[in-house]
Amino acid sequence: MSGKGHASDGRPVTVPRLRKMKRDGERITMVTAYDATFARLFDDAGMDVLLVGDSLGMVVQGHDSTLPVTVDEVIYHCRAVARGTRHAHIVGDMPFLSWQVSAEQALTNAARFLSEGGAQSVKLEGGVDAAPTIERIVHAGIPVMAHVGLTPQSVHAMGGFRVQGKTEEAAARVLADAKAVAEAGAYSLVLEGIPTDLAKRITEEIDIPTIGIGAGPHCDGQVLVCYDLLGLTPDLKPKFVKRYAEFFDEGVAAARSYRDEVRAGVFPSEEYSFGNVKKSETPAPNPGLNLVRHARGAYGPKG
Ligand code: KIV
């Protein structure tokens, strides 16, 4: 591990620390995570922020949008991520209609991500319209990461997952959204699917960190969906995604080897077996109990 000032220095990543990173010109690294194993992987890699994104509706649950995801489901995944995380800051994503109905409902839902899910802040998609709700949540002591530009929960209003802010008028609206959420007290802002120069301008004009996804290189940080980053989405390769591994292909190859070895009787060999019953006058300990008791120790030679 390396990287002075980042999660890899062993200190927990807090909201003040993320804000300081912008002031110090240190880039913020963020990735989605949905379970304890992936959380552990990214935490060990020194990632600053883990987002339990409602993208889980697409990559984990197999839906074609994030709209069916519920608060309970995101909280369930938050708890798993929290168990696998030591240093990274955990953000719980507020799903579709979890904050729009009323400020009371927004606040109650936001609080659950912290009290039940183990998250340290929440994220919500929305600009000018979301600003009063963000203010309310922030005043209750819950840090909010905002999200403007391409907001996947508005997929139908946008007519698909389309880059936003491409004309001067549309860019002015995204800029106004960014300023409104920063003024409302959001501590950071995801900029998704907007032109590079617009993201640069927003990053320069607001004093909270911007975290880009499909928003070019000038943001204060970057976020990717972990399944994209690791190459687990074989049928999908959006322009803004760089794959740093090909886990899907490796997984298929590994599964084929396992299948072939089982069919050929090669696996399990002696190396992966527990030998034969020892001849003895005293009865051996109950092997069933032994296995259960030591299951988490990979059936070691205890007892
Ligand atoms: O849900 C998610 O994964 C997100 C990121 C794309 C920012 O909102």
C-alpha cells in the first residue's frame, strides 16, 4: 500500500478529510461496492470512498435500470460493505423516491443509512429541486453527497442514459444545479455524463470536491462502478469505462477448469481431501461436529 494522505495511510476517511483533499489538490478515489468481500478488496487497495450505489439494481439484481431498488435493499448491502471496510468512507445511495415525497420521509430514510447501514454519509440525485431537502438532511447532522448531470433515476425523463449539458442552455442548468446543492450544504458532488469543459468549470466554481464519472479528467476525484472497473460486465462497455481487469473472462475460464476436473475425476485429489479413518480402540471424535465447529477455519486439524 502507498499513497500519503489517502485511505491507505490507515486513518479513516472522514468528510472534513475529503474536503481538505480538494483544498490540497489531492485526487479522491471512489468506487462502488455492494458486499463485504469487494469492500475488503477496495479498502485494502486504499480506496478513499466506497459507494453502495443503487447501481446494484443493475449489476447485482439484473434490472435494466436503478428504479426498482428499495431503501431496505441498499441498507442491506451497506451493512455488508461496512463489515468489510476498515478505512474507506462509506456512502449509502438514496434510491428512487426515497427523498422526493416529503422532507420528513427524506430525513427518516437518510438517517437509516447511518444508523442501520453503517454508512457515514448519503448520496442523492438531484439539483435545484433537491436543494431544500439536502439542507434539511445536512442540518440533522447527516453529510450529503449530491449528484447532478446524468442522473440514472431520471432515465425516463432524459429519454435514456444520455450525456447532459451538451448545449449552452443545458450546461447552464447543470451549473445552476451544482451551485444550488453546494450552497445547500452538500459536502461533495458527483458529476455524471457531462462534457469535460463543463465539469472543469463546475470544479473550479464550487468549493466542495467534485467526483466525476464520464465527466473527464478535471474533477477532484473519480468514481467507477466496480463491476465495470473489474471487467465483470461482458455485454457493456460505455466510452467512459476503463477496465482494469477482465474478471468475467477469468471467472469463466476458472469455472470451466473446475467443471472439466470434476468430470475427469481429477478434483478433489488427495491434497484436497481428509485422508482415511484411523484405526483406533477409542472412538474418534464426532467428525460431523468437528467439521461444523471448524468450518470457518477451513476444516483445520483441531479437536
Ligand atoms: O449508483 C451508482 O453506482 C452511482 C455512481 C454511478 C455514481 O450513482
